[in-house]
Amino acid sequence: MVLRAAHERPGYSEFDRERFLSEPAKRPGRTEFARDRARIIHSFALRRLAAKTQVAVPWAADFPRTRLSHSLECAQVGRELGESLGADPDLMEGACLAHDIGHPPFGHNGEDALNQIAQECGGFEGNAQSFRLLVRLEAKTVTPEGRSVGLNLTRSSLDAATKYPWSRSTNSRKFGVYDDDQEIFDWVRIHAPEGKTAIEAQIMDWSDDVAYSVHDFEDALVSGQVKLHYLSNDLSEIFSVAKNSYLPDITADEASQALNQLQALSCWPAEYDGSHRHLAGLKDLASQLIGRFALAAERATRERYGDGDLTRYSADLIVPREQRVEVAVLKAISGFYVINAETSQKRYSDQQTLIQELVAAVLKNAPKTLESFFLADWEAAKTDAARLRVVIDQVASLTDPGAYALHSHLK
């Protein structure tokens, strides 16, 4: 087999392609960002997303997305949108694949439960946990002294996967790094404007919003949890969810106009009866909505910055207000009918109790309750807070079925 020479995309310097630990390629023919993408694809943490909740329970039905299928769809959107603006497509795909890699079992419900438990060791935040996995927990590269540096990705790939480039001291609710991962975070952010996200991270974030707003809506229609003829009647509740959870400055008039605009699209279904024809119509709806939201951002960004490669801190992604509102309304539809549904509340309560009991049981019986790759961290921990962080790392790494199984085993 003849390997073609790697061609690094313009807009990225050697500094941008640097790794925390120098690690020459094992074979020629790939760019540094292609190497990053491959490392993420082959990671244990990414595989585990296949059995982690996106919105619906992973094993309750075959159709709804898991956290992995959502990440794959986000990556497709981000790769194409990023490439259209001059960002490296492999870097973009890798960042999108990695954006949820640290999320725990049971989705945001599990995240909330772990955050309550982890207050004495710095809290829990899914984005900070993703960074921790990439730079510490995932097994790939180890220093000569035996310290794990995770996947040892390039500076630009790590920055592109960082949605919140600040610590808990800046924002205690949404942050991108724990205190004990600050060294590599500071290395990633050398020369970066304080608190500013790279355009690649902004593209990743919008691709995430686009993918899950569209696909969660599709899943909710197929599952029967959303009835199209109810939407207009329930608009005030949908607006309330959009304002409280997704777009704080949205107005009722904007929400109403957005729903009207979406319903006026030629691809918007008049009904859904589960037939093959209607399912095909939903796939067309998803394609057209994704195209609508991605193209609006591409055009607005190009209008602001013109032609050329838009990378790192040379530009910001411009998303028109109209599309931000439409995406918020789509998210709120799923939020109101699925996430906030009365039938979901007992499951959420049971899951939070399970997480609390699981952390307590693992901590009480550690280290024998720990997976082998957490043992070194446990032995190195000098304080109760540090030992709790090791247990939090293990529980966060579990799949939904894995959390149930370990809880049952330790009862």
C-alpha cells in the first residue's frame, strides 16, 4: 500500500499542532488532526457512549438515539460546517465526537446527581469530565515517569472540544476544567484570549445544538411522546421551557413566530402515523432542518468575515437570531413532552438515588470496588476529597446498564 503524504490544512501552525508530550507518528501519511480523530474513535470512553442516555432510555426502544449516535450525528454536522468555513475537517469531527465523552450514566440527570455528591472535591460538570478523560483518564499515552496524559491530543483539538474555557472559580455551574487538570488546560490555552472559545469550539457547540434539537424532536415523534396537533395549544408551556432551559432572552412572540415558521416549511409533517412513508418524511424533515440551521450560520459568518480560512481565534461563528430561536423551540418541545413529562419524573428520582447509593458503596469498599485502571489514582490520593474524585471518575465512566449492574452487585 502506498501512503500519500499528509497535507496540513492552512490556518494552523506548528504551535496549534503541538502535543503536550511529543509523540512522533507511527507511520507517515496522516495529518496531526487525523491522528487525533483516530485516537478518539478508538477510545474506550467513546465506545461506552453507546449505552448512555441521550434523552430516551437506551434499551427502552430501538429507534431513539444514544449518546454515541448523537455524537456521530453531531460530528457529521460539525465536519461539514467547519470545512465550509476553513476549519480542518478531521479536527472538527474529532472535537464533535469528543464533546460528550465525559457524560455520566443517565444523561444530565446523572450529571446533576454527581455534582451534588462531588461538592467537596470540586463538583462535577460533564464538559470538565470530558476534558479530564481526554488529558488524564483515557489510556493511550504515558510519560516516562508513568503519568497518564490521556489521548495526548494536539493543542487545537483539545481547544476545539472545550465549550467552557474556564474553571469552576469563574462559573460554578458551567465550567470546562477541574483544578487538578489545570496544568494541561493552561498549556492548551497559551496565547488564547481569556474566556474566549476558538471558532472550532463554537462550530462544535452549534453542531451539538442543531443535532440534538432536530433528532430529539424526531425521536419524540416516533415514540409518540409528541403529537403534532398539540404544539400550538401547548405553546405557552413550550415557551416557558425554552426560556428557562435554553434561551433566557427569548420572547413569547419570538417563540410563536418560530413555531409558525417551522410549521410553514414544506417538509413539516401534517401528521405522523408510523408508516414507512411518514418515517421517510421525518428523515427529510431532519435533513432539511439541519441544512437550514447549518447554512444560516455559514452564510452569516461569511457575510461578516468574508472568504478565507476561519480558524482558532480569527473569527466567531455568527448564528442568526432567527435560527437560534427555532432551535431553542425545537429543544423545548422535546423538553416539555419528554424530559419534563410526569412519567419521567419517578425514573429521574430513582436514578439519582441509585447514583448516590452507588458512589457511597464504591467509596466504602474501595479499592476492591474499583476498576483496575483507577487503582493507581486511588493509591496516589492523599485526601478524602481526592479519593472521592477517583470514585466519581469511576461512576461517571459507567454506562447506564453498567451502573445498574454494579449497584445490584454492591447492594
